[in-house]
Amino acid sequence: MKKKAALGLAGLAAVAAIGGTWAYWNQNLSVNNEFKAGNFDSDIVEEFKPEEDWLPGETVKKVVSVKNSGNVDMAVMTKITQKWDGEKLTLQAADGTEYAAEVQWGENVAAFAAPGVADIAAPMGIEKTVDSFADADDTWVLTDIKENEDGSQDLYFVYSGIVAEAGETSALLTSVTMNPLIQSGITSKKYEPNGSGGVDLVKADANYLDSYEDAQYTMTINAKTVQATFDAIKDVFGAALEMSDSDEEVVINDFLAANGMDKPAALEAE
């Protein structure tokens, strides 16, 4: 069974945005299974060594974090998109739903304790929950999950703290394992005696998960960094999180409060 890793470089763009009296930097970094990018501002730091053939039960090391390579304090969020080409992300096992590709998350990863997030996060291995960014020191917090029409899934993470010059986030993930339940070919055979003193094969059951053979799993990681100011975070995170206005307000305001960022006096007066 061959699981070909899709290797490729995605675009990297640094943008200076100026509006009214406020100016800030933000940056998009993207990785599609293998990526390492450097610029004046921030890097995705990834260690990823895929095998030529990815087999059931096999683990591939994939360590991902984000580093501040500039001299401006920054806030970080990340969107992870995972997809099996032509197959479902999840499979039905005896103990319930399991993921075909099992992500091993970093030690400091948690989910917001909110309906529609924590209950979906648990089966994918994120069992720790937090009520606020204030309770999540040096932690990636899963804030939203979206299921797409093409079968892919988007996971939105916000890093709980501010990354200073030369600083680096904790690891978002450390490895990916192909679910050992996925097997290929015949799993059981039934024989009956024939009239010649031998036996004939009368039934062969194929594993119902063998359709993953030669399928391709893709994980795309898009990190967004922004200068750590009230206005910049409101603007950039607000556009990137793709949440409802009410949920977005809760997440962003909680993040700002946890990091001691008050609304500027000029905005308070409006």
C-alpha cells in the first residue's frame, strides 16, 4: 500500500497594511506537507521526514511551530486543512469514529470548551479544554472546526500568547500516524472440502477499509502572523478566523484581554 506524500511549496507573502492612523504588519505562511520559509518577520519551523511508502500503523515525524525572526512582537494563528483524496477523513471502528490519519498533537494544544469544538476535538486526540486564553499559557487553542463539501476539514488554532523577538511557539503537532485499522486485501478465507480430497476457497472477505490503498493524504498548514497591537489583531484575526460575528468577538476579545491589550484611547472615544 503506497501513501504518496504530496510535496510542494505554497506562496509566502508579506503585506504592509495602513488604514487611517494605524499601521501594522501581517504575514501569511503556508505549508503543504513540506515547507520551510524565512523572511524578515516570521517562519514556519517544520521538521518533516516522510517515508516513500506510508503504511498502516506507521508514524511520520512532523514537528511544526512558528518563530518570530523579526524584531516586532507578533500574534499567531494557524489553519490546518486535512484531506484524503477520494476517501473520508474518518472511519467507523468498533469503538466509534476514528481518523484515518491520526495526528499526534503537541503537549500544549487544547480546545475551547464550547459546543461544536470540544466534542469534535476529542476524537482527533485533543482532549484538553480551556475556557479562556488566560487559562492556556504557551498553548495552541483550537477555536473552530469546519467540514467542507469536498470532504476536507479545516481546523483553526490561535496561539495563546504573544511571540517576542527571536521567540517561538510551542509545537502544534509532532507526528502523523496512518490508522493501523486500515489494511489491504483479503482478511479472512473460508474453505470447504471438494470431491478430490482437497479444499476449495468458497469465500474471501476483504477488509472494508482497503479502499484507502493508493489514496493520498494531504495536510496543508497556513500560519498567519500579525503585529501584536489591538487594532491589527482585531482586523487580521477577524478576517482569517471565518467565524460568525458573535463567536469571532468572543475569541478575539478573550485573546486581547488575556494578553493585556486594551482598546486604544482614540477608539474608546469613538
